[in-house]
Amino acid sequence: MARAYTVATAALALHVTSKWLDNTLSHYAVQGVSQAKQGVARRLSIESLDILAIALNLIEDLDLPTAKALQLATDLQKANGSAILGRGTQVQINIQEIKSALLDRLEHAVEIAPLPRRGRPPQKTTGRLN
């Protein structure tokens, strides 16, 4: 089974806030993100992290809106870094460089990311025995 990462770990590796990442995943479908019903934490595969890393580069470098950047990032990942847009415009990126940088940051993020607490908080004790 492939490894999956929490939103907190992914946000650290991508250099974005957990809130931005969580909101983006709530509004847009990204391949490789497993999400179940409410209350179950999202899990991100390395494939989804690659798409998000590419999309973030497109957002920063080309000032694309998030929806367009995610779609183009998915296309670029499938086509190994090269995609032709309408009217003959071609976009080419170095996927290996982006993946390598992401894996380095991910290795560090896994060590320092907080593990989300799940379930009910522990009961307070009063110190008395019944």
C-alpha cells in the first residue's frame, strides 16, 4: 500500500498553510486525495502532492487561478511535463526537479508535522474516588 500523508504534513512540505490546503481540497477534486465522510481526516498520496506542487508553481509563476492551475498540473503530470494549450501554446515544466524538491521537503515535514488528535478529548478527573 502506498504511503499517504496528512493535510498538516502536506502543507508543511508545500509551504502553504493547512487552512489553504484544506480549503483547496474542499473546493477542487485532486487525484490521489482520499476523503471520506465528515470527521475522517483526508489522506494525500504522493501523486496528489506532485499535482499540488506543480499547481503552486503555476500559480506563482504564471498567476493562474487555482482551478486552472490544478487542471493544467494534472495534465502536465500525465504528459510527463509538457502540455499544449489552445491556439498552439505549449507549457513545459521540469517535473523531476519539482518532485525532487518536494521529496526533500516532505522528508523533513514528516518528522516535524503534528499528528492530528482524533476522537473525544480525555475526561477531566476531579481526584476523588467514588
